[in-house]
Amino acid sequence: AREPEQAVSAPRQSSRQFWASLPQLLRDDRNFRRFILARLLMVLGGMGAGFLTVAAVSRWQVADGTVGLYTLALLIGQTLANAGAGLLADRTGHKLPLELGSALLVLAYLLAWLAPAADWYFVVFLLLGLGTGAAVVSGTMIVLEFSPADLRPTYTGLINTALGFMGMVSPLIGAWLATRSYDVLFGLSALFCLAGLSSLRAWVREPRVQAEPAP
């Protein structure tokens, strides 16, 4: 696919001018700034994702075949979410699919925390796949709707840098918590995902909808 050529209206900047302009961009675009904070909370909530299989093996000594079926459930969830988030976003914008995906992640971590048996983890991984799939589709595409055309690379770079840093830190926090208690790890994961969902729903406006700026 070839994108249509677009005229660039912004004047060319030096590297120093570019870096100096970033704080002002975040100050001016309150909606995008709030979106970044909400997404950071969600990524921090993902600190438990890498330890779900380890927890299942540790708690119930599940067989290798069962672990493979967990992965299958995860992939099924991601596949369904990839299609479903796109279809829903075409009608409502990407904010709603991202909110639904975050809610499913909250449920996944709560279930991982409270699950009484290994079979419950099939649902955990399915929910995890649905939530992460929605986050990949709508969490990526919504950024393009926050920014004017000539600033899309800047907006994309800002969000990817922020989430990339949190993506490096959150597994380290998760590893530290996992050495103490999987219950604490999954409970906190659910809490941070819920905080991200609440922030997204309460503070962030759907960028596709042209409305008056929030106070």
C-alpha cells in the first residue's frame, strides 16, 4: 500500500530545536499526554504476563503439553482480538477496543491470582491474548489519530519511547515480585491495568471525535 503524499507545513528544525520542542508539545496536547500516562500504567500492569506459565508449573506441575495448549489459547485470543478490534474501531474509534482489551487484562490477572486449578489458566491465557491483541491493534493505530499529519513521526516516537522504557522496567519489577509471591504479582498487575483503564476512560477523549478541549 502506498500512502498519499502530503505537503509538509512545519518548518525544518535542527536537532536542538526538535528536542527542545518536545516538552512544549506534551504541554500543549493534554489529551495525548493523558493517553501516554494511561498506557504507561497498562504496560506496567503487564509485568505479570511473563510469569503466568511459571506460576502454573510451580503451583500445579502442569505437563509440557498443557503449556503448549496455554500458548494455543493465547494465540486464539490474539487472532480474535486482531480482527475484532479492527472491526470495532472502524465504527467507534480505537479508544473503545483499547478499553475493552484493558478490562480483559484485568480479568486475566484476577483469574490468575484466584484460580483454584490449572485448567482455569486456559481462560487466563485466552483473556491475555484478547487483551494484548486489542492493545497491539488499537494501542498502535490510535496514536495516528492524535497527531496532525506532519507530526505523526514525532507522536509515534514519543509513545514508543515511553512504552519501550516501561516495557524494560516492568518485567524486572515482575521478577522481583515473583520471587516473593505470585499472588502479589498478579494482584498488582490487575490493579495497574485497572488504573490504566480508569485513566483512559475518564481522562482521554476519543481523538477521532472532534470536541471541545477538556478542562
